[in-house]
Amino acid sequence: RRARDLLTRLDLDLDVSAPLGSYSLAVQQMVAIARAIDVQARVLILDEPTSSLDAGEVAQLFRIMRQLRDEGIAILFVTHFLDQVYGIADRITVLRNGTLVGEYRTEELPQFSLVEKMIGQELDVLERLDEQQKRATVDAGGEAPLVDAADLGRRGAVAPFSLRIHAGEVVGLAGLLGSGRTEVARLIFGADRADHGQVRLDGTPVRNPIQAIAQGVGFCSENRRAEGIVPELSVRENMMLAMQAARGWLRPIPRRRQDELVRRYMEALSIRPANPELPVRNLSGGNQQKVLLARWLITEPRLLILDEPTRGIDVGAKAEIQKLVVQLSDGGMAVLFISAELEEVLRLSHRVAVMRDREMVAQLDNDDTLDADRVMRTIASGTPREEVTR
């Protein structure tokens, strides 16, 4: 009876005896809020409550948030979705790298200014950082794309998008944290199952990582510690994992072949210390990232997906990885390059796909008209789908 009374207060008509898991994520969020009301909370903290909700469910949540606000409850709403910030918040607090950037009244902070504060660099500073000449757009010469993601999407993760990548082309993914960049990468690799559209590599469908690896796709995850390295294994063993998985575990790679490949890529990537039998956990973050790159390069991929490959590593290692990306694409490899650093995306990419609120809002040729200002404005405001250049 008490549960029903609480839910009635939120205009929810539910069977309170049913398992919570039988209801949608939106309803589960409402029940969690009702629980907070039951303990007479004066402050309600909602940490990314809309990350898996559709537009209708978000509207329902916001209705209840406004109702609770009007009843005197203070609400702290944590989100990466810009439109939602401006749709519900009275004030905005911006955090970056664990420090407070500032606190602003919502009506006094334009979206473009908010993006600047979140990224942490003024436009003129970003432009000075990139003194290299832009990379020329790849001329496909009418050839079919190597990668063709057609209307690919996953409900609650990323809206359906279409993206083509040609051999020798670097496509950068730009957008704020939480904008859906990683979700795009995981869908293309098959790590997450799409419920809309499909991705083809040279015309052959890719539905899971096993097929992806067999067809020549490599994927360096954003979270190298949790999803990349196996800390208890040696550098050599970590480097050989993808090739061994592709061969099958019943066909072990001869030790002499392992030593030859590991030695070649340790030298090529300047991995230090140069001891392949050390536990990989003993290496620095930059060298662990190089080990993951070596793992996939050993498989000689045709498409390499790099999700934040230079995050948390020193400047020297970052420069080496950026140089390697250029060399790989010049050699004919297709690369999907994801980074929160705009200058890095602009320096390496032939085209830039822009993500905003889990939607690919634009694909922009990296020509003389594209700069950090234009990308940031696209992130802040979005671009209609009909303006996509390809």
C-alpha cells in the first residue's frame, strides 16, 4: 500500500508486486526516485539517469524532476547531454580532470561557451597547437569503401548512423565524453550487437568480434586496463593474444615465430623496457598502449579502430602513436580514430564525424574550411542530417 501511494504521487500505475526487472529502464529509474522520496530525501542525486532512455522516457523523468523541484527537493543532475542540461537545469557546474572549472546560471552560459569550458582550451590555443598542414582528403576513385556501416544503431546506446571508410583513410570521431563515440566503435567491431542496420567489410557482414578479427579488424579499447591488457601476462603473451585468437587456441603459434614478431614490433614501436618477458603491468601507460597497438598490428588488420589511444600517456609516446597512425594510413590501412582532443583529430583525420548526444550529426571533410571552431560549434548546436557531406 505504501509503495502504491508513493508511485501514485509520481503518476505511475504499476503492479508493485511484479519483479522490477520486468519493467523498462525508465520505470526502474522512477522506482529508484520513489525510494528516495520514501526516506524523505531533501537532496536527490541523479548520476546519468538518462543514459539508456529514449526521448519519451526522458520527458517522463523530467516531468517528475520538475514536480519534485517544485516541492522543495534539491536535485543534482549529472549528465553529458547538452540539450538535457539546458532543458532541466537552473545552474550548471563544469568539472574537468577532477577540478572545478566554474559554476554558471544556465541562461547566462551559451552552449558554445559550455563546450569550450568542458574541452578546456580556447579556440585560438587549439589552433596554435596544430601547425601541421591538413591531410588531403582520400580520393577513392570510385572504389567501394572498405567499411560500410549502413543505418547502424543500438537502442539506448547510439542513434542509427551511416559511415563509410575507404582503404588508406583516417576518419576521426569528435564529440564530448558520453556523446556516443565509443558506442560507434563497439558497434562497428561487433562488440555490441546492433539492433538496427548492419556493417560490412568489403561487402561481408560483420556481426561479432570473431568475424571482425577474421576479416581484418583491430580494436584498441578506450579502457586499456579493463578491456585491453591482461596484467598478469607478459608483454609477449599480451602482444600475441589477437593473432592466437584468430588462429584458434588448438593451433598454438610456435615460440620462434612469437619471438620474431614480438621483437620486430617492440623495436618498431620503441616499447620500453625492451624485455618481452616482463609482466605488462610493470610498463608505463604509454608503453602498455603500444603493446595493445602491437597486438593488433601483428594481425595485419585492414581496419584499425583506435579509441582514445593517446589518453593518459606522455607527450613523447603520444607523438609516436600519432606518427604511426599517419604511416599506417599512408600504407593503405583504414583507421577509425577517436579522441577527445580536437587538435589531435584534426591533425590526423581525412574526415571528421561529429557525435552529439548519442547521434552522428555531421561528417565533415578535413579541408581548409574545417577548424576547431567549426567542429566545436557543430558539437554545441548539431547539424541537420541533410548537411552531411558524404
